[in-house]
Amino acid sequence: MSGIARAASDQVAAEVRPSFRHRVEYLAYRVTRTVLGALPEGIAVRLAGGLGWIAGVVLRIRRQDVDAHLAIAFPDRDSAWRRSIARRSYAHLGREAALLFRMRRWSADKIASRVELKDFEAILEAAEADRGVVLLTAHLGNWEIAGASIAASGFPIDVVGKGMANRRFETDLFATRERLGMRVIDMGDAPKGVLRSLRKGRLAALLGDQNARHNGVFIPFFGRDAATPRGPAVFALRCDAPVFVGFAIRQPGWCQHYTVEVHRLDFERTGDLEADTKTMLTSYHTILEEAIVTAPDQYFWQHKRWKTRPARESGA
């Protein structure tokens, strides 16, 4: 083997071989998953919620970001209210993680019994046109059970999954989604994979509220521009596919139940791809904001949604 080939082989091996930190993280994850999966549901949910609360209140993981984001979204609410929402958002993340750990072993019937699909007939009717359907969701409520509940209903669904730094987490998460009936399209394959999915008449589910850095389009979100992925809009426009927006909102109580309400995203298509992309994504964010206001503690405020700024703000 030549020196160049050996160096390339060593580089690939280094990328595949997990670091010590990733191995420790994954071991901790497996232990937590096993414990929370074995405990009675009520206890597991309370324990996981408590762990989430500790992460946000005691360890203050990304707490400065959460506080800053809540101040952007709710400038008119007092600081005590925002602190309460912040604490509850961490507890919510813990509870939803516990559900994912347990849900991976559930049958389709059990998943369906935990979720009420409202107005889903509109998606079924749209699918009859055989153009596929785009479902835009967000980091609100529990996006994993949203997809799983649609799969449990018998509707063919493909979900776009973003790679993770810890490849063991990624492999485990993607396998869980497949186990629950969702076909996973890797983010890197999304441009071709989503178009194939739509052309086969399937439902393609995408998260539309991730920071897209400078590759995105800036759309107002709670009054401040946020770099937003173009992909969901471009896919729908190129395939002339109907677009829906839906979120799985957790209902009160320790036994986890959810309501998934879908909304048809109607907007006037002009034929101008750039203009139509912005119009569609603006409409999506309007619906998302309204949903967040009804359940602010169920949004993923830990994500740096407004991190990337427009060039005009930097003076470039």
C-alpha cells in the first residue's frame, strides 16, 4: 500500500472509530435508556423530567441561550415567566427523551392509542392526487411521535434525518425511526431522496426550523430574521406537491398523550421560485409561532435558531 493510500485509509478509520468521549456518552445513553425503559411509565417520566430540570437549573446547559431566545420571542413577558418556561422546557425535553426510549418497543396500535390525529383526512385527500405530500414540522412537542403516529396509521412516510457528531447516537436514532415505520432519508441525500419520495406519492416530513447558516433564506421568526432551510419549499414547488404543517403537542398528565393537528399551507404560487420559497416559509413560521404561543414550554429553545445573522447586520 502506498503512503498516500495508507494515509487515506488511516483517515477513514479515524473518522469511523468513535472517540473516547463519544464512547462514554453512548454508554451513559444506553444505561439511561435501559433504566427508563424498565421502570413503570409514570416513574420513568417523572425521573426523566427531573433530570432535564437539573440540566437546565443546576448544570445550566445552554441556559444562557435559552434565556436569550425567550427574551427575543416574548419581550413583553416578565423575567419570572420566562424563567418558568425555561425550566419547564428542560423538564419537557427529559420527558420526551424517556418516551423515545420506551416508544422504540411499542406496537403501531399502542402508538396510535397515544396520539389523536386531527384533520388528517385532508392529507389523505391531497395524497390521492399522487404528487406526494410535504409535511413541515418543527422542534415543538414531540416530533418523533408525530412521524411514528403517521406511520402507525398506515401512511407511507419518509423523514429527513440530520447526521450527528456521535455516529453511534445517529445509528441508534435512525434505527429507532425505521423500527417505528419511518423510512429515513439522510440529510446529505435529501435533494434527490425527497424528490424521489414525492414522485412516488409518499409523505416527506421535514423539520423547517433549524438554523440553515448562510445557505438558507432569512425569514422573520418572532420578529427577528432567522436563517431557514430552503429545501422544504423547493421540493414542494418543484413537484407541485401540497404542503401541510403539523406538530405533536403533549397533553397534560403523566401518561403521555399527544394531539397532532395538521394545517394545509395555502399560498399563492407565482412561478418565481425565490419569491414563492419566501412566501411559503413565511406562512410556515406564522403557523409555528401561533403553535409555540399555545405551548411555549414544549419548544426546543436550546437550539441556536437566530445564530446566523444577515450580512446587512454585520455591515458586509
